[in-house]
Amino acid sequence: MARVVALVPDLLFGSRVQGALLAAGHDVELVADADAARERITDKAGAAVLVVDLTNEDLEGAGVVESLAGEGALSQTRTLGFYSHVDAPARERGELAGFDLVVPRSRMAREGPELVGRLT
């Protein structure tokens, strides 16, 4: 299937995302910070999809994607962001940052493998 880098600092939800994607046959690496995501995206193996938690204000996931896109690091990588359904500003930040797909956290939990599959 696809190589996925999941930038999800929340260990509990990150493990859930990783487990669902692994069960669907994807090669998934869970990372907790922007530097680790940048390293994985720009290494020679790259990634087909970058999943980013937009709910963590310390992470500034939208900024991470804007920065990577500005560097040209996402030319071969699609992006999927998720946010809390009550956090409309996080959704808007993700959309403005240029994510390929921005969905509520509940949808990510329920349909993560299908969403990643749709992007690849």
C-alpha cells in the first residue's frame, strides 16, 4: 500500500491512527514533532501521505505543511489533516494551508484507511 508519516503528538490517538492504517496494509511511521516529520518526508524513501493533527496548538500543523510545501518537500506527498469538530478555526487553518483533505477527528478515527487510500 502506501508509506504514511503521521504527525500526531497525542500518543493515544496516534496509536489508534497508526494501528488502523497498519491493519489496512499501509507502512506507517508515527512522529511527534515537525522536525521528525520533515526528516521522514525528505529522506530518500519519502512518503505518499502525511497525516497531521491540527488540534494541537503547540504543533501548529498547518504551519508545518505550509513550510514543507514552500520548500518543495511535498511534491510527491499528499496531505491529510484532522481537527476537533468544534474547532472551526483549525479546519480553516488546514484548508488555507493547502491540505489535500481536512476532516474532523471523528472521521479520521472512523475512516482513516479509506481516506489515505483515496489520497494515494
